[in-house]
Amino acid sequence: MVQRIDKELLLKRSEHNDKELSTLKEIALHQYDIEKIENLDVYCRDLEILLLQNNQISKIENLHKLKCLKYLNLALNNITKIENLEGCESLEKLDFTVNFIEDVTCVQSLKNNIHLKELYLVGNPCTRIEGYREYVINTLPQLKVLDGKEILKSERIIAKQDIEEIISDMPEIVSSYDDDDDDEEDVDITNLTIEERQERLNKATKYTPKSRLEAAREMAALKEAQNPKKEKKKVKKQKPLYSPDGTKILQRNEGKYPFQFTNTDKLLILEVFITKYLETSLIDVDVHPTWIRVTIKGKDLILTLEDEVYCDDKNVTCERSKCSGTLMITMVKVNKSQDGEFYLDKNLTEENTETEYEKPVDIHDEKRKLYELKRMHEKKEEEKRKEEIENKKKSKLGRRYAKFLDLEPEKNEKIDLANIYENSKKNRFNHLKKDTTSYAANGIQLKEMLPTDIEPSEDFIDDPDVPPLC
């Protein structure tokens, strides 16, 4: 069986990246007897390193969308021409070791790969042409290493001086791998016995791309004949969707994903909180009038809906956030009258079709209104929170000044900062007013006078030259 580059193989070889193909940077697909490059531009557009050595690839194709590719290894394949790599803008290293490249002039297709620094063509027929190295150095001035050897400045000068002579002396290339010249007839190996297949493999043949490909196919068929494997398909046991009596949907969350419902007058919004690194192709949504199923990586999230919804494409939208990865499913509710009856079940006339319930719902407009309401609510909450913080700061400041002035207000008492001094003066002498009598040592009752109650005598003269008492 021929191995193809399909999604199953890519997922198998991307275990180091948690089987997420959209963010995959490196993948090794060597020694799989792959015959064609495919599907990499569909699933793995961010690849930087691609290892395809020791396969049966005969043509470079389907790589023009890999803009981030830096290293491509195609050693030990059946490639006869360098082509279709102009779109790989970031390419820095190319390895074509031991292939069937005969025409050295095909390196001209790499002129636009300005970031290319290393090129390996060891083991190809083109390396036996006289002046091969000088031709490649002059054609690709961006190169720094060719066949593992650093390119010196003197080599560049010599290559530039002798390029005209090298091109004139270069022989005309005629492909020696033309399949039409083969005298052997194609044999259906499926009708051969195991002994006959082994004899064909041991028979000496000309080393060409076709012979190498046929040998690989015969080897794979021989292994399959000697060790037949019965493919055991794992059938997933399907859990029941309905209850035993068939009246209710059995809700479940196999992946244990958090979710949240938002219910408005016209819309029902379900948000499923998924990691942003999960590939969107692994998510499937199935909406029904009274329930919904979201399948994520083969695990079901089945929920019943509070209201009946439309399940056609016009009234259901699925969106995913690029920042958080959250999946938002917006559904339009089925129109109801004030009595709770569905409009779909009523025989409406033309006079009744212009009611506001019958107008089609613009999902994006409704969501815009919902976001505006949320923003207004959040703004009010923020203003309320700021006001509470300011009040706490003022209250804390007033209590700090009150403590400094020996004023001890009650817990719920508000402090008037404008008259805080008068309040503190009253509080300071409040304990003296409670008990105005005192007694001397000889038992004579004394009356303690407050500073505010002392009146100066008639003979008192306030001389400003007299210093104050300490």
C-alpha cells in the first residue's frame, strides 16, 4: 500500500506539538516510501523544517504556500529537476543529496530565494560536469556553502571570470532516465508468488528513478504478503442520545469544557471555552430546535436549550476568538406571540405578517446591541466602584484627623471636616464637664475652672511687651 501524506500521518508525526497542525514548525516524514508531496500546504502552512529524505518523491510540488519554510531535506529521492520553490521565501538550506539531477542549469530557479545559504547536490549526475561548482557559485551569489564546503571570495572571482567559457563548454544534457526507452514490460506483481518477487528484487537492474520506485513497491508488497495484518478498526461505542422512554435528551460533557449561556429576547448564545491552540477543524457543531451538540476532538458536549431555536444557516452563526479560542454559537429563538404560541403554528394572514415578531432577526445587529448593554453595565459598575473607593478614602482621612485631634466619633457617625476643630475642643474637655467638683488634701471642696470660663479682672492690662508664659 502506497503511503500518502494525509491528515492521519501528519497527526501521527506531530505528537511533539500535541497533534496541533496549524502551529506545527517541524515535521519528519523520512523512510515512509512517500511518492508525492501533498496536503502540507493545507494543514501545516507555518512549517519551518521539513524532512522528506529517503522516500520515492519524483517531483517538487505543492510547497509554494510554505512561506516560513527554512530547511528542506529531499535527500535519497527520485528528483530529476529543481523546480517550484520560488514561493518558499524564507528558504535557507536545501539538501538534494543522492538524487537524479542531471541538468545543472535548473539551479537558476533558485535565484529568487535570496535567503538561501546552503545547497547540497552531492551524489547527483550534475556534479560530474566540468565547471559545475563555478557555474552554481556564479548563478547563485547568495550561497555561502555548497556541498558542505564554504565558498571563498577567490572562487567567486574565478567563477565570474570563467563563466562564459564554462557555459560554452557545457555539454548538451539528454536525460538518460527516459521511461520510454525501457525494453522491459510492466509486470503485475500481485499475481506473482513470494519466491518470484524475491527473484525480481535480487535481479540486477539499471539504477533509475523508475527502477528504484518499482523496487520499493515490490518490497512493500513482499512485506505485506509475508506478514499480512488484519486491520482492526476501533469502533467507538455510541452512547444513547435519548432517555430510555425517549422523551428527554441525555446531557453530557465528555471533554469537561466550561461553557456559558447568554439569553436575550431574540438570541440564545452559547460560549464554550476552548484553548486557542486547538485546531478549528477538530470542532463540529450540530444545532437542533431544542438541543445542541458540540463535538471537540471526538468528545461530545450535548446540552438542552431553554427556548426553541431555528437551526438553519441564516439563524445560526459559529465564531471563534483568535485571542482566547472561545467558541461562540449564536442562535435565533423561534418567534412567539404574547400568549406563548409559536407563529409557525398559526395561520397568519397578510395583515399579521408585519408585526415586529415576524421581521427577520439580524444576528450581528442583535449582538452589537448586547455588547453595548454589557459595556454600559460595566461602565456603571466601574463608576460605582470608583465612587465607593473615593468615599472610603475620605472616611479614612477624616478618621485619621479625628484621631490626631483626640476626636473619637462613633462607627456610623459622619465627620464634618469643616468643623473638626470645634468638635475636637468640645470632646477634649468633655470629661471635665461630667465631674466639676474636686477635693484638696484637707477636705476643702475645690471647683476646677476651665480655660474658657476664666475672665480677666478689671485691673488686668494686656501688655504686648510681656513674653508669654511657658
